[in-house]
Amino acid sequence: MGCVSSKRRKQEPGYEEPTVLAAETPFTVSEVEALHELFKKLSNAIIADGLIHREEFQLALFRNRNRRNLFADRIFDLFDVKRNGVIEFGEFVRSLGVFHPNAPVADKIAFAFRLYDLRQTGFIEREELKEMVLALLHESDLALSEDVVETIVDKTFGEADTQGDGKIDPEEWKEFVSKHPSLIKNMTLPYLKDITLAFPSFVVRSEVDESD
Amino acid sequence: KFFNAFEFISSMSSGFDLSSLFENK
């Protein structure tokens, strides 16, 4: 049984062996197998091709395949390491590894930086921060005047941009996060510690040992 | 209290909260 299933899995595009992924991430082999159960559900929700398309990602996050969101888009883009428009299983596991409670804090800080570096210039620029604040206001239906938004962005930049060159570099970001650790709170998903409990169906169907 | 734009974004954006990936699956 394990052999047949293992062959089938290997035919999935982007499938990588759980032992390899476990060695490169904070996950155990069992947890990677459980993540594969989740991945199968997400990646076959709209198009049954074993790859997570942007609409499937949106559907999983918002229960709505058409709901675009700046931050969800950025996270999708960061997960899509190959930049081919889909998230493969290996990309999914490696990216989620950063969100594991045991992942290095430095990795979480770096991931958050890349998330905010909208135009991927290597810096978080003032205009990017303003764009994100405006996107959030739009998302939340909160109304703030242009002046208030400018003040919020200025104050934040005033503290984070210690060199005063109009952009936040990775070192400044690291320093800023150390003063405001809540900034990376969303970079930890407690669910990942209990992933095998969330997907218990895997436990009775595990085949790592037998196929090896 | 200092109004931190990044805290505002990270605490309020639904697109930033990946926990929904694990819920109701």
C-alpha cells in the first residue's frame, strides 16, 4: 500500500520527500506528512492539480476565491519561491516552517521585512508603508484623514529609520522589531505545533517507515 | 501611546493571519 501511494505522491508536481523537508525545517517527518494532508485539500480546492493557485489561497484564507488582499497577495508571492504563479508542496512546507513556534526569530524578522518590502528593493520605503496603511484602512472600512495617515507614517518612520535616509533597511528593521516584538506576532502560528492533531487521518495512514 | 503603523497593519490585516489556513479544513 505504502509503495503504491508513494509512487502516486512522487508524481505530484513539486512533491518533495517528507524526510528531506523535515531536515530543512522545524517540522518532524510526521508533521510534514500532516501538512501534506492539508496541502492536498488546499491545492485541489478549485483546480485539482496538486498546486496551490492564488485563488485557492484566497479561498482558504477568506472563504472567497475572488477576495484580493494586499497582504495575502504578498504572502502568496513569498511562498511562491519559484515565482511561477503557484505554491508547490516543498515551497508550502519551507515557508510555513518560518511560522513554526520553534523557527528562529531572525527568520521571522527577515520574512516580515520581505513582506513589507512591497517592491522588493531591499528596503521598506515610506511610500510602501503609506500604501500598506491605506490598504488596511480600505480593508477595515476605517476612515482616517490624509493628515492622520501622514502623521502615523511619519512617526513610525521617525523611529524606525534611524539613519534618516527615507528608507528602512534590514538592520534598522531588526532593531525596530526588537523594540516592538509584537510586530512579528503574526509570524508564529501555534497551529503548527499541533498539526498532527489537526489532521489525525494521517496518523493511521503514515507510510514513511514502510516505504523507506 | 505611540501609534505604530506596522503594529496597526500586522494586528489588523486579515491577509496577514494564516491561521485560517488550518481552520475548517
